[in-house]
Amino acid sequence: MELRDVQYLLSATDPARLAPCAAEVTFLGRSNVGKSTLLNAVCGKAVAQVSSTPGRTRALNVFALGTDRRLVDVPGYGFALGARAERALWGPMIEGYLRGRESLRMAFVLIDAQVGPTKLDLQMLEWLKAEGIAWRAVATKADRVGGSRAAARRREAALAAGLAPERLAWVSAKNGRGIAELRAETAALLGL
């Protein structure tokens, strides 16, 4: 089995609806950082719906690989369009999901390569550390950072997140930079 075999399984606002599985990986980040786009690039096909409007992911979107492996796209944190009452439920839903999944092998925390880690990104990283949840910072939209500026920007973003530059994955779904490596890492985490 490979990541290309992924299929949409379900969307849930209650983490308790998610059946146990052997292994799963999740994609976290701000509302407009490109979680669904990156998930599609890693899988090598369009499985997650992509929108130009921030905050379109409003539930835990679960994608299955066989009967016991999962990829999970969660709602973004930060700015999002939608009813305030609905948005207020996302934090507890995401926390409940992250805390309650024994099968969670990695939380990929997506950071905009141009912007670097925001206050919300840093809060998420600290929360994951405090909860003992395995995480990996991934800078998306690396194609938007000019070639001569890329190394310096990667170093700045990594240091702001408390990482060595080589520990910050530098990827672009648009031009494919770093996607093969992230795909291989995801497949290994899922035991594929």
C-alpha cells in the first residue's frame, strides 16, 4: 500500500466518532497555511477539498489507507470565516482529538514560509510539547520565498520556532520542493 491509495473516509466534529486504528498522522496549522493542499501533494492526488477562503475545513476530515491507517486534516486555528459559535467549538474539538488518539504518530504543524511562525503557531508547538505529542514543523509555500532569500528565511523561521534549520521541513506543493521527502516520512510513520 502507498499514500496514493488514500480515500476519503469521513468528517467528524466529535473525536469520539473516530474508530481506533493502527497509525495516523495529522496536519495542523493556521487557516490559510495550505493544510489541504499539502495533504493532496503528499498523497499525490486530490483527496482533500481546497478552498481559497480561510477556514473551509470545519471538521476532522479523515482519509483512510486500508483498514487501519489514517491521515487527518483538522480545522485551522486563527482567522477563519464562519459563525463565531461554530469557530469556538474548533479548539476543544482539535484538543480532544490530539489528546485522545493513541495511534497518532505525528502532528505536522504547518507554518507559512514567508511569514514564519506566528504567535498562534508557537502556542501550538508549546502545547504539543506540554502534552507530549510528537510534532514536526513544516514550512509551506516555500516557492514564495525567493531563491537568494530562502536559506536565510528558513534559518529565521526555524530559530523562531526553537529549531535547527535542518529540522524545519521546507516544502512547496506548487513546485514539489520537499514533497518526496515528506511523503516518505509520512509513509514511514504510518508503517507503509
